[in-house]
Amino acid sequence: MNAQLESKRHPLAGKRMTGAEMMIQVLAQEGVDTVFGYTGGAILPTYDAIFRYNVEHEARRSEQIQLIVPANEQGAGFMAAGYARASGKVGVFIVTSGPGATNSVTPIRDSMADSVPVVLISGQVARGAIGTDAFQEAPVFNLMSSCAKHVFLVEEPEDLEITVRTAFEIAKSGRPGPVVIDVPKDVQNWEGKFKGEGIYRFRGYENRMKSLAQARLSSQECADFYELLQKCERPLICAGGGVISGDAAGQLREFARTHRIPVVTTLMGIGSVDTTEDLSLHMLGMHGMAYANYAVMDCDFLITIGARFDDRVAGKVQEFAPRARYFAHIDIDAAEIGKVKSVTWSHVGSAKEALISLMQEGKGFQKDFSKWLAHVDKLKKEHVRNYDRESNKIQPQDVLECMNEITKGEAIVCTGVGQHQMWAAQYLDFKHPRSLLTSGSMGTMGFGLPAAIGAQVAFPDRLVIDVDGDGSMRMNLGELETATTYNLPIKVLVLNNRGDGMVRQWQKLYFGKRFSGSDKSLRQKDFVKTAEADGFGFAERLSDKANLKETLKRFAGFDGPAFLEVMADPEACVYPMVGPGMGYNEMITGDFIAGRTPEQNIDRESGPSDSF
Amino acid sequence: MANGSSNNQSTRTLSILVENRFGVLSRIAGLFSARGYNIESLTVAGSADPELSRITMVVRCEALLAQQILKQVDKIPEAVEVLDLTEANCVERELILVRVRAPEGKRTTLLTEAEIFRARVVTATPENYVFEVTGDSGKVEAFLDVVRPYGIDEMVRTGKVALHRNLMTKMSGVGQPVSSTAR
């Protein structure tokens, strides 16, 4: 926070301007190049200030603040989140009061749950009208304080400028998250002197952030870690989203390679290691790779970095990693240590710094894990992902496998939520961090399309694909038009299985095949016509398996926004599956993936190194 | 009562020092209500530092869960110091005002019994006494047991406040300081 104090005087310091103008100045100061948002009554002064700011900077286009207007505020929120997830920068969205703000609750909660730094500026009715049930009034502070990392209601106009600056600081620092600034309309219209500097000093928070930033593993702590690593025979790293948001993927890869330790990742951690690398075991959890989950069952030391043993990962917690004698846990959030799983060794602090220290202190460490690696390799071969390759119907996994041949792990992939999301995680490769953007914790359907728009805005030249389902696509369908309006060349791939496939899958397994509310086979929606109507130059439907590769090639290579609907087999199910609240030993692998028998699972209870 | 309650839950005394800013109390209370825990008592007032307020809370929940919620509280920017005082070496007080029926003929015995608890009569009518009692929860409850047979018309309690006897950092093995970033 001190950097702000040291920076030189702002050229506009001392100038009189409106609150709205001050906010835009602070955004510019924070390096914001794009805001997403929808205007309305209580935020008009701020939208006017953006307009005037951009007119003033007509000659210097690179300094302008690009405005992307969605169809719905929820779209703006997910665009900002997609922008932030892809780039690591703070995403910004600006909405009006009342419905504008309530439509933003979902992306704010989603960003909180996945630790994504976004700042929302919401207009509020004038201070005198707050609490009177005024037109377009909503209790934003109350709503958002249970959803966001922090909320400010700006009561004193003099505080507006520093509030906006502080919001960025809080969004970025520690475990990142969304911050909401609720700005009454009269505060936006107020005129005063711009200071060009200043930030709130929360003494507790500031001290905590300082100690987090300074937290380093001591030599003794590193030695303790290596003692555990020395004692174990079957170490496994579990990498989560914290490795990606903590910018520690490079260190993690190096650490894993140095000591030859295999890595499983959570859904949020995909991309922290290159999935094509031999040490990568891909995703663990409810729909993790069978071999990843078996490795979790077999490991005797689980090293968790930036992950939090979420219920979709841990399943039945008491049975999670049952043969692990030691657990290590590195996280930036002290509240995550011991929350679900008690651990042998832990460190609160930056994953990057922790890995750097471990590597420095572990230079002399030697231990041969080749037996374990051979076992893991065998698991990878024997329990490889698979599906019904003989079916006449297009299998969604096949579509993604073919897509993977084109993207080769280099694309940014966004998803909705459901079966297609899990297949995308399983069947696509990711060579880089920040390349799978998905609503992991909240599981918000409709995330994919706006997130892809945000990611494409952040990286205009990269291939951005939204892998979506028909259900998720319907949720924010209005944003198709946003993609064409701004000529964002996103590729929208809808795997249409005529319903909510994941819900169907659960209904098949646990609700006697009563497809209540999830069957959409009688719906009349023509997605291709919709995309055409919204200006997509490429809008096709694929129903013939024979044309799959050729169509995908044209689709991915299309110069401009492209839309492809693939009529996929509605009966396809996501496997493996560890049922909700079950242990990994109850994992079902379906008809096409080889599973272990319960006996095979139990057999490995014996001594540390004998069976490998 | 809270839906998260079970038999092995004890009451816990939590002490939270916060910056005196808009909405901080509702955020902290929200962390408990979001998990289905009822706050049994809550006291908020100024502290030695004019910019900070001290929140003392009594919550019925397990120690581990209280610890987890306190860690979440500790992430709120306004939070300065977060302590679980349940097992700490501290002094606790609560103040109650209670209006007890005091008809002719019973007044003398009532006053004698009140004396045992150093309860003060703050006002009286021909039918009632209003007592003020200060003490820890045990004393307050014992007093209420004694006057209950006379008939309690109405009562208000401040809720518990607690202060540990030493600086938390100097204590060893007692209390559970989640964090202490206060200067």
C-alpha cells in the first residue's frame, strides 16, 4: 500500500472535478483499459464522465477507457471476471442502482467463491433518498456484504477518491476477491478538489497483508518439509487455483520436476502444470481422471498448494487420501488451513515464495521416487479417459478430443456449468495457467459466453473458445450480440444434448430416471438462427459425426465470431464419478474406463513401498 | 435456536476489536448467521482507542467452529484483533436491570436476599423494586434464581463483556488468539 505514497504527484492534483470524474481518473491511474457495464439513472454521471474522458483522450487512443456494454449486468460481471481470470489484472464493471446492482450479485458471489479480483462500481440513489424505497433502490451494502470480499458505501464525497483506490488494493491483495463500491448519485455529481493520491489505512488488514507478504519459510520449516518427503515413498502434489492466482505455476513446475513428484490439480488449478507433461495427472475429484483419483488414494504424502479440499474434491473427507501419512498445505488464506483436513505441515503465505524457499533449501535433497512414478504411469495407462467410440451419435468427448487436436493446449477455454464443463476439463489440454476459465465453486450456468468475451477483450489475438451446453447457453444468450457488436472473434461451441445433462445424470443415478425440469427435447430454440440473427458470420449446426473434424477446423479457423452447435448424444454421462459425499473407493468409472475393484483398492494398505 | 446446535456445544466468549466504520457489525454478525449460529449476546462499545470499538459476543458453538468463524472475521478489513476468550484468564461482567414484584410484607426479606448479591435498588414503587446487579454470569443467574419466586416483571441484560487480565501476547497456553495485529 505504500507504493501509492511514494508515487509522484498526480498531474491533475488540486484540480476541481466531479466525483464521477474522480472515479474515472482513479481507474486510469490503476491502469484500467476496459470497463464493462450497463448504464442507468443512478450511474448516468459516471457514464457521462467516461464519455468525456474518452473524448479528451481522442488523440491518445491507448489511454482511453474502452466501454463494453452487455445485454444484462450479470453479463458485464462475468466479462469483468473473464478479463480478470485471463489476465490477472483487476476486472472492472459499472452498473446502475437497484436492478443493475442486484443483477450483479451473481458474478460478485462467483468471483468471491473463485477468488477473482474484480471491482464493481454501482450507482445508488442520492444519499437523502437511501432507505426510503426510492425508485431503483436496493440495499446493496447488505446484499453484497455477505457475497463480496468487501463493500463500501460512499457516504462522504471527500472519501470517494480514496475509496476507489482502496477497492483495487483490497481486490488484489492477499487472497484476491471482488470489491463493491456503492456510490450515491449525488456523490457522483459532487464537485471538489482531486487529490490524486491516498488510500484508506485499515490497520489490521494492512498489518495482516504486510505479514503475509513477508511470510517466508524458515530453514527449519523447510527442513521439516524435506524430512517428511524423505520419510515418504509416494508423494503427490495437489495444486489448486491459488497456484494460478498466486502466479506460482512456473515455480510449481520446477519444484515438481526437480523432485520428480506427480501433480494432480483441482478444476481451478488446471493449467498450473502443463497437462501434457508426464508428471501431470490432470484433475482429481468428483469427475477427476480415474488415475488421478487412484493416485490420491495411493499416495502417502499429499502436498496441497493453493487448494482447499472443497467437497467436490475431497468427497467424504474422512476417507480422502486414506493412505496419506502426511499432509502438507500451503495457502495464502489462514482460514483454509485445517478448515476441512487437519495437516501435518502448513504454511500461510504466497505459494510462489514458499516454493522458491523450498527449492533453495532442498538443493541437496535426493530421493528416488521412480517406483512410485512407475506405478503412477501404470495407473495413467490402465485407467485412461475413454468413452463410447463406436456410437453413431456424436459423443461430446469426441468433439472435445478433436478440438484438442486443433488447439493443442494453447487456447483460452471458457465453459458454462455441467457435463460439458467437466468434459472440457477432462478432454482438453492446457499448457498455460489462466487458460481454463470456469465457474468452479459457485457453478454458475451462463458463465462461459460473457467470460469468453472478457477474455477476448484482454487478449484480442488469442484463440478464445467458449465450450458451452445448451442449458448454460440459454442463461446469457443475450450476450451473443455483444460478441458481434464489438467484433470479438470468440468461438462459441455449444454441445447440445437437449437438456441439463448433469442434472439428468444425477436423476438417472439417484432419482429413478424422473427427468423433472431437465428435459428440453421439446424446446423450439434454434440456436443457429439466433446466432445468425445476432450477426455471427459463422453459424452452423453439426449433426453428422463424419463431418466433425472438418467442421471444427473451419470453425476454429474462422476470422471473426463463430458459433457452432453440435447435436450431441443426450445419453452420454460424465465418468469417472465419485458420488456426492462418497469416498474415492466408491468411484464409478462407467462402461469405457477401466476401474479398480474394491479389493484392488484395499490391497494397497500394506507397507509403504512393497506393492510398487 | 440455531439449526447448527448440538449437545456438545458450549458457549464461547469472543472478543473482536474493529475499526469503527459503517456496516462492520452487520458483516461480522452475518458471518455467524450465514452458518446458522445464533448470537446469544452482543455488546459493542468504544475501546481504549477512540477509533476502535470492542465487540464482545457470546455464541453457542463448538470451539473448532468458533475458531473457523473467527478466522473468517479476521479477513474483514476493519478487524484489528480477534480473540476467543473462553479459556483465557479474564474478568467477565454483565449488568442486569430487573423489576421484581415486592408487595408489603415481602420487601424486607427481598432486600436482605438482594444484599447477598450486592444488588442495588435503583428505583422502587409500592409494588416493585428495580434491582441493578453486576457480576459474572454465575452470580447474575444465581441472583435471578433467588428473586424469581417473588415474580420477575421485566428484565434487561447488557450481555457479557470480558477483559483479559494480561496482554494476550504474554499469555501461554491459554486463550486462543486468532490474531492480534493491534499496536
